[in-house]
Amino acid sequence: MNFLVDGAPTQVEVDGELVEIRSDFRASILFEELMQDEEVPEHQKILQALELYYPVVPQNLTQAVERMLWFYRCGKEPEQVGEASSSAPVYSFEQDAGYIYAAFLGQYGVDLEAVEYLHWWKFRAMFQSLASDCEFVKIMGYRGMTISPKMSNEQKQFYRDMKKLYALPISQKKKKQISALEEALMGSGDVSGLLQGKP
């Protein structure tokens, strides 16, 4: 689907009927934050996501989820948006809210706090097209930078410093895992529980 030609959708088709979906960018930001929230049990996330996107949740939940994810991906297939990537995130809508706000205001003149409505697909297009000299884009670059052995010592140190300065906070679950690992290595040396994913 090409939203330049077809328009950005505000409805999706479930069971052959068009149903309303919340298309403002705020709903999809909340969805992304929900999916990354380790405090919410996995089985509850999908139900909360459906309630977040649909004013009236369709009865066919399988199709409703499929169409919700299609909408979130801006009409693209999973392989087109790199969903399988295991690399660490380079941004957080929660932690980087100020940088994102300033970037949109500076580059597009869009006040994300004041704008009443901005379609998620348009927001994503603008987000992905932020200029390379934008401070937020530089920060994402630092976070995603791979420090190569070919770099000079000065470059390596610079990027290490930038990664540390702009690092995203570690979740409580990860903190517990790191703490448990340190305790096991300093004390009992038993890391069998950690290898099975238990904190």
C-alpha cells in the first residue's frame, strides 16, 4: 500500500468489514512502549494492545491482531522493517521524548505536544527522515555505533564515551539479571539458573 496514492488508513479490514483503528501517532508510541515494558506479563500485552488500537475490539482476535500489526508496521511486511533484528534499540520514545520533540520542531516546525492529530504513518516517515545533522540522529548513531579495531584509539575512546553518555537505561529485569550474575561470579559461582533465563 502506498499512502501517497491511497491515503493513510484510519480503518482496517477484519472479517471483510472495515473497522476503525486509532491512527494518531500517540497510540502507536504507547503500543511500542507497551511491547517493551518488561513489567507487563506477555499474555496481557496483546489484550492491552487491542484495546489501545481499537475503539471497539473486533470479535475475530486473530485477524484483529494481524491487522493491528500491519498498521503499526505502516503497511509493510515484517522483513521490510527489520523486526527480526536482535540489536539493541537506539531510541526510546519515553527516554528520548525531549530530543524527538526538539527534532520535529526544529526540522518540520511540528509541535508534537500541541498538534491535535498526526497519522502514525506520517509520523514514522518524518521520524525516519530526520536530517543527519540533527542532535537526536547523532545520538542514535552513537548508540548503534560498532567500535571497530580499525579505528584509532582516540576514535574508540570517543565512541565509548558517547555510548556511555547517551546509553538508554537498563530495565529492572536486566538489572536483576546483571546483579545475580555478579553475585554468582563473586560468590557461589553457580550460574545455571541464569543460563535458563531465571534472575
